[in-house]
Amino acid sequence: MSSPKNKNHYSSARDLATIALNLIKNKVIVKYSSLKYEYIHNKKKWQKRIVNTNPLLGVIPQVDGLKTGVTNTALYCIAVTASEENKRLLLILIGEPNRSERNEDVRELPEYGFNLE
């Protein structure tokens, strides 16, 4: 990747899944991506609230991360991780026309994934 603005740079859902699978091996990443919000501080008592934009956190109990995004080409995207008993799901959704449709479409996927035999 030379630049995110490079018109010859593409990522597929599979590429994002490969990255996400490697990220969730790190328990610190899972810990912080599962937080709805967090405050960061510096030594001068400065404080900033950072809000997680994952619409499923706190709505679907099994969801524990990972990342939302939007670009002009890929449109609205999300990588969601969820765990239940001995199962871990990784859900990748790309190309949604807006945040609302992305959020609506992804809400059904964890239940569907956990019920697969």
C-alpha cells in the first residue's frame, strides 16, 4: 500500500478478515475494541473521551469488537468480533451505502453465525 488515496489500492473482505484475525490474537486489542468509550489523559491533566462507533457493542452481548470505517470507494464497512461459549465469529461487511443500512444489516449476523451447525 503506497497511500490510502492511491486509486490502485484495493482491499477485499477477505483481506480485512485476514487482518482482523491477526488483530484478535492480541488480547489488548480485543480489550480496547470492546469498550464503548474510554478516556485518555496526559500528565497535564488533559482528558479526551474516545467513543467506539461499533453499533453492536452493548446491544448484542456476544459482540466484543472490532472496527468501523468508511471511504469513498469502499463505502461504509465494519469488522465485528463476537464470542459465545467456545465459538468466535468474525463478521466483515463492506460496501454499505450509509451508516444506518450498515448497522441494520450487521445486527442480524451474530445470531445467524452462532446458530450455524
